[in-house]
Amino acid sequence: MTRVPRQSFFLFGVRGVGKSTWARKMLPDAQHFDLLDERLFHDLLADLGLFARLARASPPQRWIVVDEVQRLPPLLNEVHRLIAEGRRVALLGSSARKLRAAGVNLLAGRALWKQMFPLLPEELAGDFRVEEVLRHGSIPVVWTADDRAETLESYVRLYLREEIRAESSLRNLPAFARFLPVAAVRHGQKVNVAGLSRDAGVARTTVSGYLEVLEDTLVAWRLPAFEAKLRVRERRKPKLYWVDPGLVRAARRRLGPVGSEERGPLFEGWVLGLLRACRERERLYDDLRYWAAAGSRIEVDAVLLRGSERLAIEVKAARRFHSSQVRGLQAISELPGLVRRVLVYMGDHRFRTPGGIEVWPVRDFTGALETNTLWPSSGRGG
């Protein structure tokens, strides 16, 4: 996030993404409650009313920040009362799962829901290199480390120890540890519960629960299919993506140079992650989907929906353009409301094909996101 909302908000994001750092920078005068402080945690666990008494002792206009709020879900009842009194509260966490599972008061719309993502190219500025981001990702705690590979390995161990072990519904940590690299291999693929179950050696119902855990802890997300109804049978299953290429590789225990077979899915997932992050910042679109013709390899990686407008994006890790790379964008050309078709690739040259498809180097794509010019002016009512 680039600015502080005017009203109370939740801010979620994977561990190490910079939520606490952001809050201390943007809200330097706030009253801060860090629930990782074991002494404070146990004091509040024994007496939830203590939180409200401490908060009310500070000036009414002062922001209140609660870090790692998922550690103490009942605290939200006290937060609700403070917000009703006119106080502004920022609630930081790495998972909403325990909050929902506890059935606690989720503030009934009184607080905005925001998400923080790994660092964007514009935030990395002169340090941005696509190859390095694909290899190690751009989660701040990893990016700023002296040894990024070692930090990523430690990150996955910490995730299993702190996030997953804390899940009361997950009693078989070894089974989840087997599932994790299998799910990482499926990065960028349609969700196949039966295949995940077989490869991880766990029941299908268990796999469904594990996928929910990955989503709730913000490590992964599912991209729904788009029904364009273009006179072909269309794929309907969602695709699975991880939030950061470094986490994908760490879960697979592959931290050396990026191999050719993994480059495509990593690049595709990273581009889609940029789209999600920019929606959080600029409200870039209303919904994000992918489109694919069933029983074939013809697909479009991203279809952005904004009102009646549609914008289609295909992502290729190739450094040279070939006409076969735009088969999906050609197939979706008759989609009503389609205002732009873009191929994002790792080459150097920008041009337009005879069929009207725009071919953009990655630097042009990230530049369009930074300047909010992804949608053409004709598609913006201007």
C-alpha cells in the first residue's frame, strides 16, 4: 500500500512482506500492540479488557496498530467497540483463517480489507532484474538478505513451524510437508485435486483442506476461469498460483539458477501477481480471470474485466517472438468489449502484429502498470 486509508483496516500479507515496517513508517505516532511480544500476548490472553483500557488511555485521534492479530481472535470484539467509539485501528496479520475459524466478530464491514504483496519493480527501482526476481522472488525479508537462498530455505521452515503448526485443524504436519512441494510443482496449472492427492499421498478431502490453508495464509491463490462463450467448449477449473516465485522454488528445494522448464510458469505467475498488486493500489480492474479452450493448449493467461470492457494478456518467457505465442489472443478476438490484446514477453522489441495484437517487452508492461496506462485511452472513455 502506498497510503494509509482514512478508516480502520485489516492489512494481510505473507510473513516478511513488510506489514510491520510499513505501519511503523506510515503511522509513526500510533499506539502499537505487537502480539508476538509474548508478555503482552499472555497479559491480553488473561484479560482482554486490558487492551481497551490501554487504548482508551491514548488521545482519541491516535491510530491503534495491532500486529499479528490472528494470534488472538477474540480481541476483535474489543476492537469493534473501539471503532464504534470513533477510534481508528490498523489490524495486521499473515492469515485470516484463524479469525474466521474462531467465528469471531470480523467487524461487520467497519474495517477495510487490504493485502500487501511482494515488492514491485518500481519499488526495487535500479535493483530490479527479472532474472533475480524469478530466482529468489521479491519478498522484502528475502530481497534484503545477504544470502537469499538460505533465507528462502529458512522461510519455508518457519512457515511450517509458525503458520501451519498453529493450525488446530492440521494435525499431520509431515503430510502437509509432503504436500507443499507437490503444490509448488503445480504452480500455474489448473487445480487437479485427484492428482495432488495421488502425488502427495494424502486423501482428496485432505488436499482440499490443504489448498484452503495455502490460500488463507496468502501463500497461494486460485485464478478462476472465464466463460467467454465463444462457440467452443471452455475450461472451467481454476488455476493455482503462488504469491512469489522465490517461495515456489524454495518449496521445491530448487534455489540455483532458474531452469528452462520452470521459467515459463514462474514468469507467468509473477506477471499475474503484479496485476493483483496493482488492483489493490489503483483499482486496475473489477475481476481477473483466465480463458482456455477445453481439450487444447489454446488459452489466455489473464482476462481483465472492468465494467463492460475486457483486456486480454498472454505471458511468454521467450526472448523472441513467434506467431504461435498469440494463438490464444487470436482465438479470443471476438470477445465482446475487448479493448486490447497484449503479449508480454522477455524480448526487447515492442510492435503490433497484423492482427492488432500488441507485443510488449516486460519493461513496457511494468511501465504501463506504474503509470496506470494499461487500459487504452479509447477503453477509458477518453
